[in-house]
Amino acid sequence: MRRSTIILSLLFLQSTLLAQRVDGLTGIHDTSYSIASEYQKHIRNYPYIQPVFYAASDSVKVEMGRVYDSVNGRVLKLDVFSPAFGKKKKKHPAILIVHGGGWRSGDKSMHHALAHALAKRGYVCITPEYRLSTEALYPAALHDLKTAVRWMRAHARELRIDSFHIAALGHSAGGQLVALMGATNRNPEFEGK
């Protein structure tokens, strides 16, 4: 093969790999993947299953819908589950809990029960929403989640977060995004604003 043919083939392959499909961009936050939809899907085959919810508790403070960023008019919110502070000034480790949904669906409420249970055990838990693939192309979701961590650090004193002990966990696509958060640490291309 001629050298020019090989170079053109490689350039075409590279442009194909770097291109992202935009036909799925609807601008709509898709919440069709939810605890309720999964329950309905599986109840026929597993009649004994029950959805997990949390009951309000005096030992956990819950704050819903705190704004952590706004991108091109899209307001991004998160929910905070923290140990009831009382008069102690103790700082707590924190966990960012990222929902799954194939990068195109899901909602921050999917892990409220987990966040509540962990807050009872002394962790400040944050469940953020992020722009899904129906709203913005990769790496937008990664940028959003890293912004949520920066928000956690900026509000560490108010929320009594030990900013040296922040972890992240995720389910399915959320797990992949959490892994990317760690793998791209301090890489300016993936940090967002």
C-alpha cells in the first residue's frame, strides 16, 4: 500500500473514532429509568421484590434541590443527606453518589435510600444530577460531576465535610463516570470550568 493511502486511512479512522453522534440530542432530561420503572419491569418474574425507600429520621438532615451549577441555562441540582449535626463541630467524610441509566436516563433520586442509610452512619452524601447524553455530548457529564465535587469542597465548612476525605461511588453508567473522574484527575481537558 502506498504511504499516502495509509495516512488517509488512519486520518479517516481517527475522525470516525472521535466523532460523536448528535442524533440522540433531544435537550430533554430523560428520567424514564427509575426505581418505579425497574420495579414494574421485574415484578412479574420476582413477585417478592420491594422497592427500597427511606423513612425520615431525626439523625439525618435532608436538603433537596440545592443548585450547584448552571450550564447554558440548564440548572444542575443535588440533594444532600448529612448526619444531624447537633452542637458538635465534627467534620464528616463525604460521598458523591452517581446514578446510572446508560448515560441517557436516570435521576439523582435513585440512590436516596442509600444516601440516607450512609448519612445515618456518619457520612455526608451528595446525589447530583448531571447532563445526560440526551442533553449534552461527552464529556459534559464528567465536567458536571467534577463541578459537584468542587461545590462540595466550597461548601465543606457549612456541610461539615472533611474535604480530605471525599469519595465517589456509582451504579452502572454512574460507576463508569466515577472511574473516569479518578482516571482524568487534573487533566484540564476533563475538568470543565
